[in-house]
Amino acid sequence: MTTGDCFLVRPGQKLAGITAVPGDKSISHRAVMFGALANGITRVQGWLAAGDTEASLAGIRALGIQVERYSKNDLTIHGGPFQPPGARLNLVNAGTGIRLLAGIMCGQPFPSVLDGSEQLRRRPMKRIITPLRMMGADISGVNDRAPLTIRPADLQGVYYEMPVASAQVKSAVLLAGLFAKGATAVVQPGPARDHTERMLCAMGADIVTEGSRVVLTPNGDLKPLNLTVPGDISSAAFPLVAALLVPGSDITLTGVNLNPTRTGLLDVLRRMGADITVTETGLEAGEPVGAIRARHSMLRGVEVGGSVVVEMIDEFPILMVAALAAEGETMVRDAAELRVKETDRISVMAAELAKLGAQITETPDGFIIRGPQTLKAATVDGHDDHRIAMSLSVAGLLADGETTVLDAKCAGDSFPRFAETMAGLGADISERALTPP
């Protein structure tokens, strides 16, 4: 049996109240990396102190960058030239961390090796290796996976058409472009997160977006920032869906990032009949921010595919839970990317939800769920995947008894104090430690 921290979940309690969610993980990764590249001191408030972002921070510190922490979530980053690391840079489970840092390290005058956990070593890296090599980078992997070995090379700007929309690939190429001779252009086949473009633009980079094309022209030093990280909408998804599914619930989440490249789940849930109200309140770090109110709703099945998939790629595990409670058929297509995340999220979610009595039909690029379905309590496993563990916890709120979610400590990779936050809203979720056999 899997050992480690677990969640105990019981149904029957409505969710109510107002709360905030942890800082945006994507922006937190970028804040420490881009702040390290800036000429001056970057100050960051509301930074997400979680497993993945701590790995990026440790990597930056290993490169000789001074980072001061005034609290867990408030940082000062002294930008400057990187120093050769004394050992491999360990990004642990952080897929965003290793891919973005690879783009940066390709432009450094010393060699480096980027590595991580066994989970990270399973994730595909050819998608960044190919375009970086087109720029002249000396980068190689083990069967196109981590560890990644990078040696100094002269980089040239490139015109790269991405075969699949990916913010991580786009970012790796643009970051390498900061160190290249000439302009770098990335053409995306569909919408992808634009946090890199927004933050680099705020730092004075010459970066222009024209339709599907993003062009970066090196123009000297980046300016430091003074920013507050908005709440992560991917983390907001869990209490949001829980409120929609548990009768009598009515919650409001404040300070959430409403970047339109990230709000696909809200669009899909509204199509399903969700009672969701969004109120934009301002800008933080160049990102629109606001409050999201969600009330219990009777959902109906929908078809999901096309460009909206990229806008909600991290939210499909929790969408599967919503679909189980919806009337009719929910069909998802064009989501094959889910099979190469921290886990194969389609297969793992289908298998773990089946333990709760769910019936889900897998397809090569998605799944089909016919609802509503009745769930029964069981013991399920988070598989060291934070979004799997939290999605299964929400599913447990709909089951008929006490559900145990094993291997749930990984929720801290993106949502520290997840169980505590949910309990604060009224959900019967608690964290327990298991004794190793």
C-alpha cells in the first residue's frame, strides 16, 4: 500500500464562505527565473511556496543568484550573471521549471545538467530539444528525456512553428532568444498561456504578439519588477467545482488570475449550466484579477474540444469529476496532452474513479462520461500527481461514505494547505499521516 500523507473525505457538508487560493504557479516560476535575469532587484509578493516552485527557486540559487525571503511568500531577487553550478540542477517534479530553465541555460557560457525525480525523467523533452537545437543550442537528453546536458553554444534567432500549442515550449524558445543573435519568432497553432510574454514585456523586452506569432528581439538588459502574484485559477478549480456539486454550496474566491488563456474551465462549466459569477477587480503583474462566485448547480453534459483544451489543460481531472455529476454525456477530444503530464491523467483518473464506482470510457485523446453517476466510498491513490489527488478528494465529497486518498502529500506541489482551505469552507476533508508498514 502507498504510504505517506493521505486525505480523509466525507460527504454531506455544504461549502460556504469567502477565501483566496495560493499564488499562480506559472507566474511564480517565471518571477524567480526572470527576476534572476533582470539587471537589479525584483520584489515578489504572494509568491507560491509549493513543491514545484521551490524547486525552481533552489535551481536559481544554485546558479549563484541571491534570493532573500522576508516571509514564505515574499521574495527579493538580486538579478545578475549566473555562476556555474556545483552539481546537477534538481528540478524535482517541476515540468515548467526544467523546460523554462533549459531555454535560459542554453544561453550561458558554462555547461549545466538539468535533472529531477523519476516522475520528471518520464516526461517528454524532445518538444524543447528540437527547437533549441534549431537555434544552435548544444542540448541533449537521455532518450529525449531528463537529465538534460547543456553546453555553451552561440545561439541564432529562429522562426519556429510549434506543432502543438504549448506555453512551456514557447517560453523555452523565447528565453533562449534573449541570448541569441537576431530575432526569434514562435508561431503557435492555437492559444497557449501568455504569462512569459506579459512578464517579459513588463520588464522592457522587445516582444510583439501579432495574431498567432510572437516575436522577440534582444534589446539589452531586462528591468526588475515589483509584483504581486495573483491567485492560481488552476487551484481555484477544486473548491469551485466542489461548490457546484455539493448541494447548498455558495463560495467566493478572491484575487484569482483571470488571464483569458487560462479560463477555459469557466467557459466549459458555464456551458454545463454552472452558476458562476466573475467580477474583474484590477491588474496584478500585467494579469487581470478578480473574484469568482460559484453556487450549487445542476449540470448537463457537453462536448469539449479544439482550442479550449489548451486553455484548461490542467483542469481536466476535476472536469471528469464534474462530468460524473452532470446529466447526459460529456465527451472530451483533442486532449492527448493529458497522457504526458505528471501521469497519464486520462488513464489514472479513469482507473481511480472506477474504484469509486464510476464508469468512464477512455479514447486516445480524451474520454466519454455519461452521468449522473452514483459514487461509493473507497480507497484511492493520488499517484504523486497533485491534480489527481485533489480531484479525487472532491469526488470523495460526492461518495456515500469515508474516502481515503493515498499519496496526497503531492497536493502541496501547487496548493499548500489544500485540505485546510477546503475545510475552512465547510468541506469534511482532513489530512492524516500513514505509518509505513
